[in-house]
Amino acid sequence: MKKVFPLILGLTVLLAACGPKAAPTIDAASVQASAVAMAFTMAAQTQAALPTATATLPSTETPTLAPPSPTFALPTFPSVLPTATSAASGGACSGLMNPKPGGPQVYVVIDNRTKGTLTFSLYLNETPFACGFVRGVSSIGSRSSLGVTIPEGCYWPSAYVNDPKKPASLSGPQACIHGNDKITIIVDYQGMKWVFP
């Protein structure tokens, strides 16, 4: 053991002499110079960030309201209660069209190209002969057609597709129909369109 210890000590000294040199320590003057340079940099950045001085405008006068005029007492009138009527408001055009409307007639086919039944309505704007919703076109089966004879005039269609996988609510466009030609309203998932011959 006495021989091994000096051998280990000698090897340690030789290995330490062959190793890299220790990092030099920073002197106090370098640390102080770095701190001063950093302080000047912060002061310069603070000065650059300050807003520029802008001139402030004097405030403008605030308008005031004119004094109120004197009020006069209004005469009172007796109130009259309206009498109840049996007719609904909205006029004759808010409900179903007459069963046998007059005037020139046009044949229209409503073509349901969807996979669901169609809840369909067709509204006629007021004409000298008729107005209101067309009777007999409320339900159309899937992938089927329905033909109706209706008075000439301007119509607005609307429909709801009762397809559980792809329900849709559709309306318009309005079209004015005249003449003896066969007119078709095609209803699909994208919308409705009028087809004239």
C-alpha cells in the first residue's frame, strides 16, 4: 500500500499538468465597464420610446339646448272602444283561394325530385279574379308530380322537403304566368325553378 500511494499521486500530478488551462477570472474593471455600457443602452432605449410632444388644441364650445317653450294643455277626447268583428285581419288574400276562381286559367305541374315528401304552398298575388294560397297542392309524394289548373298571375312558391336525411326549406323565385302553355315548377334539394316552354 505504501508503494501504490506515491504512484497514484505521481500519475495525478502528471495528468493535471497535461489538462487544459483554467478559465481566467474577470477583473472588476471589466465588470464595471459592462454595467455602465448596459445602463447607457437602457437610458437611450427609454428616451427613444418616449412619445413626442404634440400641441394640444383648445377645447371647443359645447352647444347648449335652448330653453323649452311653454306647454299648452291639449283637449281630451272621449275614448271609443272598437267593436269585435268576425272577419280575420289581413284581407281576402291571407287565406286559401276561392275553390273556383274566375279569370284565365293556366296548367302548372309541380315536379318533386327529392327523396322526401314535399309540403308545398303556392301563393297568388292579388289579381282582379283571385288571390291567396292555391288549394290542393299542400302535399306531394317523393319523386312524383302534381298538376293543377290555376288562374293567371304572379305566384310565389315555398316548400319544405320532409326527408329525414336531408331536410330543406325552400322558397321562391316569384314568377308571373300567362297563356295556355304547360309550365313546370321543379323542386330539388338546391331550390325551385320555373320551366317555361
